[in-house]
Amino acid sequence: MGASLLTLGLATSCMERDRLITADKLPAAAQAFLAESFPGVDVSFAKAETEWFSTEYKVVMVDGMVVVFDGKGNWTDIDCKYGAEVPARLIPPQIAAYVAKHFPEARVLKLERDRRDYEVELDNGFEMKFDLDFRLIDLDD
């Protein structure tokens, strides 16, 4: 039993690989997104995280903002730390309108998207989830 667990652990660790890369090694779509969305903000470091058959890219900006991209260079996660907020132009208008109406003083600190939904974290502790039609499906404080 112990040997099979060790073998499984070794196989798993061999399939997961993180490596530091330069920003010019990011997919073209990710490079374009960063240049358009964060002009003048330098990349502190970037890394490619490979797990089984997929790769995602994590980019940390010098201001502490973290942007994660899928293997094609589409953003999946924008996480603002250290007092920054997700730039308004990156928040879907329907989500921005909901936040402005129900939490007018709040700032969006994190925005995630995947094939099923969008997740939003506000600086007041509220977290919400929207479906792909931007209908609120979950709210947590």
C-alpha cells in the first residue's frame, strides 16, 4: 500500500510543473491584454503552471496585482491586493451596475471567470457569483 501511494505521489509530482518565464513567453492574447489593460505597469514575474494536459500562466505585476491566464491567453482571474482594485473597464457592465446599485461604496478586489460563471470579491467582504448571463446566483458575506 505504501509503495503504491509513493508511486502515485511521484507520478503526480512529475505531471505538475511550474516554471518562471519572461513576459514575452506568455501567449500573444495575454501579452495584448496586459499591454491594453495595464499600460505602464511592469511585470514583476510570470510563471507557467503545467498540470497534466493544461497550462495556465500566472503574472504578478509590480503593484501586487495578479492576473491568471488559461493556455490560450484568456484571463481567468484578476486579483488585486495591497489596496488596488480591478480596473472598471475590465468588469462586465452588468456586474459593475449590480455592484454600483447594491454596494455603491465597495471596490472590486477580485474577478474570476470560467466556463460556468463569474465570481466577484468586494473590499467590504461580500462575495458574489453571476452566471454567464450575468444573473446573480450566489451572495456571501
